Amino acid sequence: MKRIIFLALVFTLITQISWAARAKIDNISQDPYVAALAIDADTGEVLFEQNSGVIAYPASVLKLMVLLVMVERIEQGTLKLDEMVQVTREAAQMGGSQVYLDPKEQFSIEDLLYALIIQSANDAAVALAIHVAGSKDGFVTLMNKRAEELGMKDTRFYSVHGLPPSEGQKPDQTTANDLAILGRELAKNSDVFKYTSVRERGFRDGEFMMRTHNHLLENIDGCDGFKTGYFKAAGFSIIATAKRNGVRIIAIVLGSKDRKVRDAKASELLSKGFAAVPPREDTEVIVSKSEPVQAAEEQAADSEPRETPIVEKDPVNASRFGRDILMFVLGLGTGLVLCLVLAILRSGRSSRRHRRIV
């Protein structure tokens, strides 16, 4: 614990020094937001739109592109979740949100992906980028290439973390339209939700507790992703998604001046989306008597809470249960009677022996 506190103080000092060298950019945040968009993830249908083509700063939301690049390579087999990543000095010196990586440490790709999304750790983003591409710039090239392939025509990444740009560097830029494309692509890969749906998780063997910045996970039914982002000039942004009754809605809010307003607007967009799109599956839960374990697992895996199904009692099993109770009672009664008889007989024998002795 003392080591963590010491590292936190050191990195805070480094952060303050590095922040002094940040480039000055215009503050674009607005009330209630710069842009907003809600879509049906399956069809791409736009359910709500306001300024969805306006350029904004994604901040840490861009870490979702880092996640996409990583999970796609894991799926292709070029990376493995248990592959160890050596922390570099460059990664350890990153400011902002972090898990306080040390150059003496190694972590698995899986651990760093959880840190990237839950804690929004900038040091984890840099460590992963250097491990995969050899440098931050090399990984940024991969991010921009993937964005171009997806058709994110107004997006340009200059960093792997989304922090305010350094002196002489340009700010990352995107639009709600482009983030909707990214969100739809992420939703196609179920492994993504393994990271984006987690509210808290221990890091470094539980020594450091990571907690998500996405408060909608605990407040919106069916919400299982994706991510938030913030720095002062960019405002508060979020890509949120939830799934109910076979329908997945993606809501995007960019550049809000207030975090609570951002979350409220994102929640409102999700609600409007579900109201506009009819269910795509029968939500009735049928419990099979022959496969109770499978039915229970399927219910637990569904992101939308469901009412506990009412299962009628089997009359045959009920009658058997009644007979079993009756036989148990009769057996118990018979046993007690036999014990009483034996006690009386023993008592009589003892009395006769006593009279003979006297």
C-alpha cells in the first residue's frame, strides 16, 4: 500500500509537469451536449439525431478503438490473452487515469484490457500499444486504418489514450455518426462485453481496485457497455449500449458540460430507442424439466432481468411426495410404539428381579 501511495504522488507530479506542456485547444463543451445520436445496433436505423456530424473530441472514448484492434487480433490468433506485456518507462510515465504501472512489472494482455476499459488507464493503453506495434505512433496507424476500413470518414486519431494534445500535436477528432459505426462493430463481438460490462475489478492481485466511470451499468436495465470520456475542453462524452428483448440500442452523447446531464441524456436516448423498436424475441421463460440447468444458465446469461418463472407442480410427483411423508410418519410412529413396548417389558423384568431378591 505504501508503494502505491508513493507511486501515486510521483505520477501526480509528473502529470502536473506534463499538463503544463499541453497545447491549448478550444473548449467545445455545451449544455446539454455538442451532439447526440441513438441507433438500432442491428439495423443501423437512426432513432434520434442531433448534430451527429459535428466534429468533437472523443477523449477516452477512443480507447474503444484500442479495444477493437486488440480483440480482433486475439480472435485472429495473432495475440493471446495470457500473453505477458512488459511495462515500458514510457507507459509508466503516462498521466491522468491510470493503474500506476511500473517498468519492473509485467501483466497479461487480459489484465491490461480490463484496466484500459474499467479504469480507463492511460498507462495500460500505452503499454498495449507498444507491445503490439512497437510504439504509440505505430498503434495509432493501426487505429486510423481500422477506422477508415469501417467508414469512419470524419475520425482521426493522434493518440492511443485520448488525453488533451501535447504542444505541437493535434487533438483526436470524431463524430457521433462515426462512433455509432464503431459501436455497431464492437457489438458484433461478444468478447467486448466481457470488459465493458464490468463495474469493478481488482488489479495487481487485488492491491488496486478499479471502478468503472460508466454509471449507466448500474442504473439502466440491460446496459452492458461501452465507455465514457472526459477532459475539460472536450466535455463529458459517452457511448452507451443496452440490450432488451432481443433489441440492442446504442446511444451517443458528445461534449456535455456536466457529467450528470450527459448520463441523463444517454439514459433518455436509450429509453426512446427501446420505445421505438419492438421486441425481436419472445421474452417468456420456459423452464424445461428435463434440462433445468441449461434453462437456468440461459436466463443468467441474458442481460435483461426477467421475472422468475412460475412452474406448476407435477401432480404425480406431488402425490408421491405425500405418500412418502405418510410412510415416514407411520414408520416413526411404529418405531416409537416399539420403543415404548420394549421399555415396559424391561421395566417389568426389573420389578420381578427386585421382588425375588427381597
